Amino acid sequence: MDKRSFQNETAFQVMMHLARRMLAGKLITGKEYRDFEQEMIRRYQPFSGDLYT
């Protein structure tokens, strides 16, 4: 994994962690979460995708 891949993976994981907390706190809906997840996958193209999320 090169530096850029690592940065993308890290940013993706942090963003999804925050989104899950927002979902758990009922700040966003399930649909908003799924839409956000798809956008983050498209933007960051993480190595693990949503395996860990």
C-alpha cells in the first residue's frame, strides 16, 4: 500500500466512523448514511471498501 492509498483508506475509515455515530445518534437517516457511504467510496476508493465499516 502506498502513501496515497493509506491516506485514502484512513480518511474513509474516519468519515464512516463519524457517519455511524451520527446514525446511532439519529442525526441522519439510514438512507442518508447509505448515500454518504456510496459517495465516500466513490471519492476515496478505499482499499478495504466497506469491509470494516
